[in-house]
Amino acid sequence: MTGKERIRLAMQLKEPDRVPVMCQMSVGYILLNTKLSPVDWMFTNEKHVEALIELAEKYDFDGVLLLVPGQDPYLRDAVLRVSEDEEGMILHWKDGGMTVCPWGDSGRDYLPRNQRPPTVGDVSLANMRGLRSIPYYRLHAKVFPQLPLHDSAVGTVEDLPGFVFARIDLALERVGNSLSIHGEVDSPFEVFIFMFGVEDAFLSLFDDPVKCKEILQIYTEGSINWAIAQARRGVDAIKLSSAYAGGSLISREFYREFVLPYEKQVVQAVREVGVPVYLHTCGFIGDRLDLMLETGANGIECLDPPPLGNVELTEAKETLAGKAFIKGNIDSVNTLLSKSREEVSQDARERIEIAGPGGGYILSTACSIAPRVPPENVSVLAQVAKEYGGYPLDK
């Protein structure tokens, strides 16, 4: 059975030949464990995809996640120069901004000195049609600076430029018959936080909830467009990322009000195309698994255990069994990074014993593989799945 088939059956809540394995890798981990430079990660399509596949094949994963859309071939023209220091590479943009790309972490953008991020108060709802494009264009803001607040951006699936599909096409061509290829889209709430910053975004939920909901609805259209576009292009599943929607950041009540209605629309739209969707929410989600199920999602990812989160896998299995597949629950920091290979092996076996029975489980780290996790601790996961995860599981 191929990895593609194995994950497909798990997402259908069925039993494949064994428990599948698929971990999301942090940008830092990818950079530290391949020959890819931070600039190549940002600008190239071929090297970007090859790095992801190289690691997926090295660790015998059954699938690979494409984190970001294909890059505009002309984006590099917006760079004035590239410098390096002991911490990483620095992109100096022609507009005066910078992107600092550490050797082992995600890049960080800095606006030109005379600019500040937009605030919710800045936004004129009459001029927000272009914001529908932000989920798939956010990495192209240097080339399209008008996107955040103007009306000239692309807003439909049909109008998407071809380059955004480059990485999907490359991955499907390279391993699409053997590995499960997953696309990613930011949830409306995550785009909201990204655009306005944590402080202004969260304060605005209290100060002007009506306007926030109108903005979230516009972002929902963009999330739907990009998710449907990927589904039609041939990905096997869509990961709907909502990293800021956990209990450590918003209450259960705010989740119901500002996250659930909009993610539900995205999930429904993608499922109508015939592609499964799973929610990625970090941290403390033990108190909202039932609300996450209300979105109609096929699966739930992360399920961070204590101390990173508060999800006890036994309880999650009882709540989600027969309703949504489970992906995750291995602590990437306190287990995968900090413990021995033997301890990681035991932890992975326990995850399989708890969540594996009846199918519907994908062995994975709760969130991304942390940058400096030892490779030998990652490679043990597939070995455990092969040794202890065969169906029917030993009772």
C-alpha cells in the first residue's frame, strides 16, 4: 500500500495496512537538515519542493505538506540586495523594508521606517474587495503593495495567476502517485491576526466586533478561493491553519463567535469539491474539540499534550472517534527534541495504542518538528508504525 492510499483510508476513518506517519516540518528544521538556503526557500519552486520531498522520503513519511504557494518568478526583482551575517540572510527590499531569514528559523518581515502596519480602524469596508486575495498573496506583498487596503487584487479562483500552483504541480509530478500531497490555507482568523497584528486584532474583537466580523467574512472568501483552487489542482487534502485559535489566546466563547462560523464556510466549500479538510490549531484546544467538530472538518491536527497544550489523547479519541480523524499528539519539544530515541519510540507506541484502534489516526508530531530535533528521533516514528501499527492492531 502506498503512503497516498494509507493516508486516504485514515482520513476516511478506515484501517489501512498500518498507521500512517506524516509530520509537518518547521521551516527551521527544513533549512537545518537540507542544503536549502533561506533565500532559496523563499524564491525557488523546484528547490523548495525537492527539500520537502527529500526529508519526507528520508523519514519514510506517507505524505508531505506544501506550506506556501508557488512563488512569483519576478518577486526577486523587488530585492535591492542580499546580505549575510552569523545569524542568517537579510533581504533588503527596494521599498526600504527588510526580511531577516535566520539559518534555522522562519523569516521575519520589517516594514520601511516610514510605514506602519494597517489597523482595523484604518480599514474602509467599501474598499476591501481586494483583501479576498491575501491568503495566497501574502508572500507577494512586496510586488503587490496595494493588496492590503485597495480594490485591485485578484479575488476569484479563475483569476489566480499560474505561478501559485507551481509547487503543487511539481510535487504531484514527483511523488503524487506515492505520497499524499496536502495543501495549506490560512483560516480567516489567522489572516486577520496576520494582517493587523496580535495586539490590534485582539483589542478590536472587543472594541469593534461588528467590523471585525465583516472583515473576517471577506477573508473567508479569500480562504475559500485558495482552498478550492488547490483542491481542483489535485492535492489530496487541505490543512486549514488556525494557529491563534487555541485556548491560550482566545476563550471558548470567542472561538464560537469569531472562528467557528468562518472556518465552517471554508470546510463546507472544500468538502463540496470532494477533498478532505483538517483543522490545525495549536496549544490548548481540549475545551473546544466539540466546537471544532461543528465546522464539519474531516480531521483535527496538533492535539498538543501537556505541557504544550491540554489534550489528553484518550479523551480526544473518545470525543472524535467515528467523527474526525486524528493527526498528532507527539510533543515536538518535550519529547522529540529533549528525549532519547528509545523514549521517543515508547511515546510513539503509546500514541498508536491509544488512537490507532478502529482507524482514523495519523502518527505525527502535535505541531511542526522543532528546528533542532535530532534526525534519529524523527526516523524512529515510521519504524514504530511499521513494527506496532499494523492493522488489525494487537490487542
